[in-house]
Amino acid sequence: LNPVRVILKNPGPVVNSKYDDYNPVFAFDDTTLFFTSRRPYEKSRRNEIDNKFKEDIYRSDYRDGKFAQAVRLEKPFNSANNDALVGVSRDGKRMLVYRGHMDGGDIQMTDYNSEKQKWSKPKSLKGRLTSKQGETSACLSPDQTELYYISKNKKLSMGGKDILVSRLDSKGKWGHPVNAGAHLNTPYDEEGLFISPEGNFLYFASQGHTSMGGFDIFRSERLEDKSWSEPVNLGYPINTPDDEVFYITDQTGSFGMYSTI
């Protein structure tokens, strides 16, 4: 191994719990961290498949280098089912939410109404962007003209879960999704997408490529022709023989967070 020079630090009990905590998302100029947790609360229900508590979205405010005690979001973000916040637009006015009980998993959008000062009820992406096999995570490009997402769509996948992309057309509608290509996708699963704030890097997790074992985090650079370069493994100690997923950075790119098992 050739270790990369990084400092790894656990944000502590105000964010993490003894239950599963994952899928971090920064928002509002790095002042807020959203994440998914399977910790219990007063009305918690257990998942029928693994008997763990269902997924809920939590928020922790970040001030003066410290995270505040995480709190569970209310409606319209959380429901009685599995919910996860998977992406936030750069201006903070659009969010992408995962709903686990819909067609194997669905991605929905919600927008902030400045006049009413509230979030709209999340709505599923148009039919062309969804499949019965399910979608799990997504992110928007900084200019909100590209939507990258993970899908098990058998018609578009090269095997397992793949990265798909849909682009906004001149009428403001999302175009038919296409596979992001064999240089990004593998016959194995890809997961956990994130585009850097300036749009020049795409981070994702994969079980393929040059993985050390399980899911590893990779980075691909945007080229002059708008395509993506061959992905590069972020290296040890960020990646290990275990699973590392859902890598994100702050606005400067010097600070990152991810989930590890």
C-alpha cells in the first residue's frame, strides 16, 4: 500500500450513534450536515427485511468547527418508511430524497418556496428516469443541468447498479437517461454519487475498478470535452478492505466526509 496523507477524524456522538449512520450531505455553504441514520426515536418502526430501525434523515448544524447535536427532520422529509436525503443543489433550494418503499427505491425532488418559506411535498422524477428495479442515490451538477443517479434499471445497466445521467433540455425537461459509460461503470455495483462544488470532480463508490475489497471511493475528473476521466482510487487509509461509500467535500475541497463500515 502507498498511504495518502490525510487526517481521519470521527465527528463524535453528536453526529454518530451506535446504530448505522451514513450518506452525509453538506448544504447551505457548509453550515449544515444532513445524513441518514437508523437510530430509534419515539415512533420508530423496524424494517421487515433486516429488523433494523427504518432510515430517517437527520440534521446537524456546523459552526466554529463544531457539529451540533443532530436532530431528526419532520415532514415532508421523513415518513413512516425508509427515507434518505441524497443530494442538495448548490443554491440549497432543491433537494433529492430517496424513498425506499417505492418501486425498489425511488428518487424524489423537493423545492423551497421562498414566499411560503417551506419545502414542497417531494415528487417522484418523471417516468423516464425511474424503473421498477429501483434508484438509490443521486446528485445534481452545480448548474442543475445534469442529474447523475444510481439505478438498477436492467435496460440501461451494464450489471448491478450503474451510474446513469439525464440532461435538462431546452424546454426545461429531463431527457432520457443514458448509461454514464464503461469507464465509470463496471459489472459490479456503483453507489453514492457526489459532484464537487465547482463541477470538476465526480466522486462515487464502486465494487469494481481497482477496489481493495468491497466498496471503495473513486474520483474522476471532468475533461475539456465535458466527459469524465478514468476513475482513480482515493487510496489508503480512506479506502480499506471494508466498505467506504458516500464521499463528499466542503466548498473548498480540502475537507471531506464519507461513510465506512
